[in-house]
Amino acid sequence: MDKEWIDTGKKFIMNTYSSFPIVLEKGEGCYVYDKEGKRYLDFVSGIAVNSLGYSNEDFVNALNEQLKKIHHCSNLYWSEPTITLAKLLVENSAFDKVFFCNSGTESVEAGLKLSRKYGNLKRGEECYEIITMKNSFHGRTFGSITATGQEKYQNGFGPLLPGVKYAPYNDFETLKSMVNKNTCAIVVEAIQGEGGICPAEKEYLKNIRKLCDELDIVLIFDEVQSGIGRTGKLFAYEIYNIEPDIICLAKGLGGGFPIGAMMAVEKIANVFEPGNHASTFGGNPLACTAGITVLNKLLNEGVLQNVEKQGEYLKKKLLSLKEKVSFIKDVRGYGLMQGIEIEETSPSDIINKCIEKGLLLVGAGANVIRFVPPLTIKEKEIDEAVEILGEVLSLVK
Ligand SMILES: *Cc1c(COP(=O)(O)O)cnc(C)c1O
């Protein structure tokens, strides 16, 4: 049954993903079910997206209610959910204004455009250079693949956006040597996600913040993956006690409903004028209702505390696995954004065997297995995941 659907999918859908041979049909809490009724514990959550898991009652009800009222209305008019979500985001962050879009890559594009406009106005037309980090990931549109410091995402698509340079991650001195009077923005992930769950060092981000302040360079944090509670804080920059000028958000913001957001501090946000940037679907009332529900759960119903608590528990369990398994080289991450670095054996082999045993996991970078379950995950589900992983690890070597 699954196979027939997959064959049809392969016939009609462009071949941009090497998907696992599973057709997912429904979900409940932190579990998903395929068409044949097999159950999987989900430590992928649509790649750090399904913040509240599946079939969350309040999420379903809020979206149903909004669907009956108005589902789309364009930014030519105002709508209550859009305004409410913007207010919630601003009041709980270091930023003053929001631009809504539909995905991570769009939030990065919006941030790049805003920082160029700011540089252009404040420091002249030549001020358009952007520095991003090697091994980063920022999305798949042209600006974002250019910002992404990994050639494998760029090959075959040139020429890329001019004026983008790449600095090695966690190396402030090299970054500083690349900055000049035409540098308008520095883009960094507080925790590199796709690059392999690599957290930035505190001193490094502190130094970048200071440099940007001195030279009026816009500091952009891409928190598409690390933002919205994933690390146990609403935003990963809070872990570092450093506030960027612009933040890019998407993935977990809508709990599985597509939405992205780019936020900025006032002096930068204010350089956008009507006509400078836009999105037909951006700020869609249904998507914003999803965002409001996620933020309310995080902030007012204990989900953020759950991430902190279960994140520590998951880390502890992974560290104790590392004690027992010689080829686990490292355990990294914050909250429910954790990774284990694997030596000598292939992560995809391990992931495939876990799937067979009913646990969904996803890789990150070349040799890391990533753990990004719903933010509502419980201790016994972490126990179950680590037990399955432990069994598989004892089999592979
Ligand atoms: C996933 C991701 C993106 C791209 O998001 P899309 O919604 O796939 O466009 C950008 N930046 C980071 C850090 C991401 O993890």
C-alpha cells in the first residue's frame, strides 16, 4: 500500500529529497503513524517544526475557530491574529517590529534586504558587503544559498549574490580581519543546526556584538531552527546574553503551520517603507493563530519549562550513552536541540535501523544525529528513544 503511493509520488513530485519509504498518515502527541498503522516516536518533528506535537487540542481548536472566521486577507487590510502575534513576539524579545513571511529562507531574505537598505542609507551605496559563516545554513532561495557557507548547496546555481564573504565559525580574529568600511551585515547562527548542531562560543558572539556596535554593522541571528523555545529559552540569544539587531524565525513558530518572521530593532526596522518589501501570504491570520497558540503554550502553559527540564534529561541520557559507546565522539546542543557526533560508522545506517524499530531521527551535517522532538516531549518518551537508540548502537558495531 505504502509502496504504491511512493511510486506515484516519485512519478509526480520533483526529485529534490531522498525520502524514507514511509507514508505518514496521522499523529498523536509525540507519535506519528504510517498508512499501515506502524507507530513511530518522533524525534524529528518535521525538522524542529511541530512544537506542540500532533493533534494538540488547543492548536486544533484555535485553527478551526479562525478558519471559520477569516483564513486570509492580505496586508492591504489589518487582522487581529496578525497584530496579536506581532505584539506577543515584540513584548517577549529584544526587537521592536516584525515582518511576517512564510518560511525560513524568506525571513533570511528579508533580513538581508533590510540590512542592505540600512547600510545603504546610513553609510552609503558601497556599504553592501555581508559576512556569513562557513558551515552555516540559511535556506534555498538565491540570497539564502549565497549566505549559506557550504558549496554543496550552491554548486550549479551560479552566479550567486555579489558581496557575500565567508568567515570560519567561532573564529573572531579572522572575521574581524574580513570586516571593512563596506561591511553592512554579519549573519550568524547562535547554534548551527544543519551544519551539525554546533553552538557558538560565548566570547565569540560577545566580540561580534561589540564590533558591530563600533562600526554600525547590522548583526543578524538566524534563529530559524534555534528560536521559539527550542533551546529552553524563547530565543537562543538569551543563553548568550547578547542581543542581535535582526532575528530570523520560522520552523517552530507555527507549530507546523507555515510561517516565518523577521524582527528588528527600531532604528533598523524603520528604514523599510511601503513598497520596499512584501509577501502575499505573510501575516496570514490562520498562520498567525498557529503562532499565537505556540507562544501562549510556551510562555503561559509551562512548555518552555518543559524544554529546559527535558532538554537536561535528554542531554544526561545521551552523555551516559556516550560513556558506553566508543564511537560517540561528542554530545552537543541546548534544550531540545541536541546532537551526537558519530565516528567510524555512518549516521544514516543508525537512523535507518532506528526507523525500523519505531524511532524517527534525522542527521545534521556529515556525522551528527540530531534530536529535535516536539517541545512537549515527556521523560518516558526520552527513555524510550534512548533505549531504541542504545539497542541500535549495540548492533552496528
Ligand atoms: C531550516 C533553516 C532555514 C530555512 O528554512 P526554510 O523554511 O526551509 O526555508 C534557514 N535557516 C536555518 C538556520 C534553518 O535551520
